[in-house]
Amino acid sequence: MWNPPPEHPLRRLFAGLAEHAFFSHLGVADPPLTDYLSSLLARFIHNDAVFRLRGDGGQPLTELTDMVVEAARLPAGGRTQCDYYRHIGDFALFWTGVYPEAVERMRSRACKDAFVNYTAQGKRGYMLTSRLEEERHHDEEAGLFRRLSDQFEVCALGLRKVREEWEEMRSAPPGGGVIG
């Protein structure tokens, strides 16, 4: 899994946007949380990261339903199961936060995910990740994933604000909006 270092330009861009959106708009000052979310945004720039989980036949899993089923089939408590549940949380948060309209469009199509509650599955994915990290005595990571689960809706709202800000950046005239 590609995880850009903190000094990578995309990561710095998303870190600034996330810190601003979460602190200014939502009053959330949680640097580990905003750092995780800026890393998530930078990782998910690549489609292979969004659809990195594979099914039995090696095909990419593109629906949340398939990811949940595959995670349940894995041996309990292993690193792989933890990675699957973490990705389920990330996948659900990314789509509900950054592209909620895509989740809504999916509900109108005939696909497995049409009846899935992305928020509930994302919260569950992060909570299970938290428990698995706790078993491994990774208390700091467990706490982060617990907060992601508990504050899933706030995180999704914050990611919507991040998207709004980057869309404003794209539409702003060169020179920071100063028209002379």
C-alpha cells in the first residue's frame, strides 16, 4: 500500500485542508485524526489503493459488501483481517465523506451495495480494527481507530468540507483570487 510521507506535496496539501476544515468548520482539534485522514486522501488518489483488496480469484473487490464477506472469511485476529477491516472503514469513509453523491447513485442501481449502509459498515470496520489493534497492544492506533468509529459522521462531514475547499481552490483565479 502506497503511503506518501508527510513531506509529500499531496500529503501536505491534504493536511492543510484537513486541519483547516476540521478545526475551523467543525471545532475538531485532533492532529492524529486529521493526519490519518490526510494520508487516506493522498493514498486514495490512486484507484489501485481504493480497490486494493482482492477476492478469492485475485479480482479487485469493488463493492463494500464483497469486502465485508471476504474479511469475515479470513482467520480471526490476523494482520490480514485487521487490514481488511481498516480498508472497509477507509473505503466507506472516503465515499461517504468525499463523494456522497456516488453512494446515493449506487442506491438507484441494481448492485449488492444498493442496500448497504456505508456509515454503519465503516463504523464497524474501524471498531473491529480498533479491537484487533488493542489485542496486539497497539493502544495508540487502537484509540485512533476507535475515534474514527465513534466520530465517523463528523469525519465524513469534515471530508466533505475538505472537498469543498479543494474545489474552491480549483475554481479560484491564478494569484489567489486577486483580480487586478
